[in-house]
Amino acid sequence: MSNPHHKAPAALALALAAALCACSHAHKGPNVLLISIDSLRADHLSSYGYARKTTPSIDRIASEGMLFEQHMSSSSWTLPGHASLFTSLPDSIHGAFETNRRIPEALHTLAERFHDAGYKTQGFFAGPYLHPSFGFGQGFDSYIDCASYADEIDNRPLEDWLGKKEVERKSHEDITNPRVYAAWQKWLAGRGEGAFFTFVHLWDVHFDYLPPAPFDKQFDADYSGQVTGENFFTDPNINAALPERDKQHIIALYDGEIAWTDSFIQKIRDDLERAGLLENTIIAITADHGEELFDHGGKGHRMTLYDEVIHIPLVLRYPAQLPKGVRIPAQTSSVDVGPTLLELAGLPAATDVLGTSLVHFARDPASAHPRRAVSELTSVGRNMRAVRSLDYKLIDDVARDAHYFFDLQQDPAEKSGSSDFESELGKRAVAGYTTEVQRMEAFLNSHPPLVENSVVPEKIKGALEHLGYTEGKPKPPAAPAVPK
């Protein structure tokens, strides 16, 4: 009787060759852990100056590495914000800016770049707009849906569940941190040898605001009113006209969600340390967008491009290459995260992206960054783009035929927009906007649109024409009515 485990010499040689090839392909560099906390606005982290101690775990990691003070998302909602994080491209170029769009298969995601370099790639997500139907699974060996309703949407056509009120309701009510963490622990225990790139998406800061005890009362123990964090976005009675005490309670519940989620950051850090992996793992903590908490009269996100919805945290820890306790004041963007992680891992720089590595700040924290931050919103009837520097933000609101800028040094809360484009700051804002939009247009000209029937190039050209830019020569736009 033949031995089923015996191989013929030729087959054995092929098997050995394949094993040797696999071993030689495995990357010997550091591990990479990318954590994205959904709906986390930067100014509600204690490490970003918030009065409440919401994020002791993230604060600790920041003290052991670098914190980027002026880091902006590409958009104000989950799908395009994460698509830019994964592709290092603005929304107008990666194309996943609306619910009927996905990351094109022809684009290289961050997971694909690490996978191609020999990394094991693993992802955990807990929100519907990170579903592989939108292209986020590209490059992952395994990409696990940790939502409680995963069985209802996985392996089903997108049109069967996307936009359905029942799925939206369940996603808003879902409590996912424990499931994400359990999946992370199981994977970590059985990961095997070799370097890994792991993406962890923590959803629970996203509304509804339902932190468990003791986080539900951590920042507002004496509240006796009737307002809760349930149905935050869908309940019309929760609005800017609420009594101030009720609004403050909602904000306290949001902060409670942050503190609860931060406790899982500590658990993950402890797991890495126990496994002897902490010092050889690049840790990046960021978000996809922020949250409006009545700052400009609204709530939630995906409605505007004010700082409360696009100013997000970025914290990096990797003692082998990054200094401890350094804060970077330069303007940076979510498209810069991918190039940064690649350089820290010792991998070749990507040439098909618009993001720029931030590793040079480790050598000179006060150095300049070559890009302004571009944020876009083309969804739910909005069509707008913002270009932000440390001094100004210019918003081109195409849908409303309005364009205006804010003096961020004098008006950081963005309360008084100006359309005085003849002023010194106005001229600089127009010039900066022109430069960034023309950079995107040039990229598109050299990288044809990858989405079939894409209207992205025309949108960009239309935006240029809207502000009077032709043949690379900026013209001051006409002064529109500035929104109140």
C-alpha cells in the first residue's frame, strides 16, 4: 500500500522549491498595525488638548511616538475617507465618493502593497461602508466583518442591503468593539510566523452614542434629563435648538464612546507587548472623519467640510525610527498615511499616489510639508471641495454656487467666512486651491480614470472653470453670498 505522505522525487523537489520561494518572499521588516476609529474628531482627544481625559491609551502611545496636530481627512464620511486612507488618493481620483462607487480593482490598496511585499494581511471591520463590496477587501488574506448583522449582508449583492433602513438602524445601534477585539485576539494567537499588516476598524464612536457602564456616566454623572444618545441622527427632536444642558449630555455620551473605545486600544497594545511584538510593530492610529455636535447648527457628518468633520487624529509609534513625544504642527492629510507606513516598513515608495511620506518629520519636526490638505464631499446632494493650509481654508461649494474662505488663525472655529478674494489671504487661498486642483487634474491626465463611465475628470475641470481657472492661470472668482 502506498504511503499517501510519500512524494516522488520530482514532486518533492517542486514542493521544496515552492517552500524556499515562499520563505524568501516573506518580508523580514516590522509589523504594521493600522487602527481607524470611526467618527473620531481630533479636538475630543485629550492628547489634542481636550479638557476631558477621553483617551489615556492613545495619549500614552502618542507620548511614545509622534502626534500630527493638523491632520485632515479626504472627506466627511466613512466610504471616501477610508478609500483615501487605503489608496493615498483624493476622492475625485479613487472614485469611491458615493454609495454607488467602489475602489476600482485596478487601483493598488495599501493592503495589496504589503501583501505583494510578502506580508500577511488581515483586516477587521465593523461598519457597512467598509464592506468588501466597496473594494476594501483587496489585498487582505482575510477581511472579517465583525458587525452583529454580518450574516445579513455578507455574500449578498450590494443592492440587496445598501441603503435599507433596517441595516442602517442596526449599524447605528450596533456595539462592535468586543467582537472586533475578540477577532483580533483569535487572529493574533494563531498568526504564525512572518511580518503582518493588520487593519483594525473600531466603529462604536459612530452614532448612536450608547457607551456601556461606567462610560455612560463618566463625563456627566448628574444628568437627570430625558435626552439619550439613541437615534441621534434620525430623531428630528435632537437638534441645535435643544436646551444647552441636553446638548452637553449628548456630547458627554459621545465622549464616553471615545473613552470606551480607547480602552480597547490599551488592550491591543497590551496584547502586542505580551506577545513580544510591540517594539517591532509600527502602530498608526487615525480616523476616517469627525463629527458635528451642533458646532455649525447641524449634527453628524457627511453634510459639510468644516473642521469638526475633517480634522482627525494621527498618532504614530515605532521607536526604531520615530522619536518619542514629538508633536508635528504641519498640515498633513489622510492620503499621507500609506506612503508613511511603506517608508517606515522599508518598502519602495508608491509612484501612483498623491500622498507624501511623513517620515522626514522624525528628523526635523518643524519642517514644511509639500501639500495642502484637500477634502471633498460629493454625496447626498452635496458637491464641494475644501483646500486647507494652516492659515486658511477655501471651500468651493459647487452645488450652492458659493465659494468662500476662512482665516484659520483669526477664526479657527470657522464662524465668519469671507469672499474677499482681493485680500492678501484671499489671493493666497485662491492660489493654493488652484495649485491643488491642477495637481489632481495633472494626475488624472497621466492616470486615466479607472471607473467605467467615470465623470470625475469633468467634475474637476468643472471646478476649475467654476473658479475661473483656465490654462493654469488663476483668476479671482466672483464674490458670492457667504453662508451664515
